[in-house]
Amino acid sequence: MFSFPTTRMTAAARSAPLPAYADSPARQSLVYCLVFLIAILSQSILQIPFVIWHLIATDALQNLASLDTAAISDAIAQAMHHLMPARLYTTLGTIAVCLIYCRRVEKRSFFSMGFVKKGAVAEYAAGLGIGLAMFGLAVGICIATGHMTLTLSPAPAYGMLLLYFLGYLIQGMSEEILCRGFLMASMQRNCPTWAAALMNSLIFTLLHLGNPGVTPLALVNLALFGVFASIYTLRRGSIWGIGAIHAVWNFAQGNLFGISVSGIAGNPSLLTAATSENGSFMHGGAFGMEGGLAVTAVMVMGCIVMLMMGTKKGELAESSPMGQI
């Protein structure tokens, strides 16, 4: 049976006083949903200036003045699409909400959320390499099976690619703080590690239910990524590595290979991926790679490797029954 020895990160989370409302995983999940809604609201507020600026720049305010409902909806949708890089940066709101909640309400340290100082740069750099290699492997499977070909995009917009890369560094970390640094770490205080890992993975999957083109296989793959991310965090004892993996996975998918990122397409990319119509089971179709069997294979392999690996040297705390599966 696999076990997860308690890391210093987990021990720090468990040493914080447990709020009265968080006496069960179910209540903790409800609180998480509330924090998530506040985080989404903060992102929406941060997006308002960008949307207004785009509406003014494109003279779309004339349609708004006419009170044409269809025109208003279309103008706002177009603004949100063209402002995708800005939307990535507004996920800073999610990071801020989670950090403030964990510090002020749960009385937890930044360390307990995975912000480990020792080896942070090395962990992040390794995560970037691992994430790129994992996504590259999934693309390689699609190419090897004849369901994808790649060509160089004409005149790539390198400035926009840099903006997207920096934006995904923030967006990827925001989701990991939300699911692993906040929820999983908090839940480990009143339930076994395996339950906290599975619960946050399930909720991570549910966050993507509204994405365009989502399919049952896409949900399975998202759940597998959540499990992989949870195990990776537990093995490494910090948030840095998995935050980097998540970020570079999304960037590589949308801006290196030109593939939809969880149903969101149309980003500038270095390469252009051409996919076969009858190979959507492998490459995921309109949803992107997370909707195909290539990613299923990569995620299953990733979970197995993580389960077989030992915990990072120097991150072990004293043994605790709660740290075992």
C-alpha cells in the first residue's frame, strides 16, 4: 500500500487552529466554494477596466447606447476574447483572496500553503521542464498515431507569446493555490491525506464543467491531472513545482502548439497543429488535448511515477497517522 509521509508543509497546515465551521470535509468544501465565488468575483472586477477600454477602443459603446441586447452581449463576448492575456493576469485576484483567507481566517502560514523558500527556484525550474516534457509526450503520441501534424506559424507574434507566458505563470499558480495550497492542505487537518487529495481533485474537475466543448473523457483527464497535482505536491512538499507544471502545460498547449486550452481557442502560437477529424478520441477535438486519450496515457503514467517516488529529501516531518493512506 502506498503511503504519504507527512511533509513539513502538511505538518504546518495541521498545526494551525481548526476553525469551528471546518469540523468536517463537507463543511470545508462548502467554505471552499464560497471562497472560490469570491475569487471569481475579484477576477471579474479586475477585468472591468480592460473590457471598458476595449469597448471604447473599438467604438462598441455605440451599440451599448442603443440598448440592443444582442449587440451588448456580442460586444462584451468579443472584448473578453480579445483580452485573453489580460484575463490571465486578473487571476491575481484569486491568489490574493486565497492568501488573505488562509492567513486571516484559518491562521495558516504561507509555508503551509506550499510557499517553501528552500529550493524554490530549482523546484520551479524543474516543474517547467517536467510540464513541457509531459505535454510534449502527449503531442508526440498524437503525431505517432497519425492524428496530428505540426507546422511553423507564419510570423509568430513573439511579444504576445511573452505576455501569454507570463500570464499563464500567474493563472497556473492561481489554480494550484486554490486547489492544492488552500483546499487540500486545509482538508488534511480533519481527514486522511488520500481523501483530501481525491476531494480537491474532484472539485478541480467541477471548476471546468462550463468550459466550451467539455466531454466525459475531458472530465476524466482533468480529474487525473488533479490527482497527479495532489500527489506531486505531497511528494515535493511545496506548491512551486506543480504551479510551474500547470502553467507551462497551458502555455505549451495554446501558444507553442496552437491547440485549444480546455475549450478556449484562438491564441497566437509558435506552431500550428492540424488534427484529423476521426482522431478526436486521441487529440481531444475542440476541447484540446485534455479531451483525448493521449493525455489520459500521460496522466496515468504521471500518477504511477509519483506514487512510486519517495518524498523529497529534507521535506519530511515527524511521522503522523494522518499522513498515511
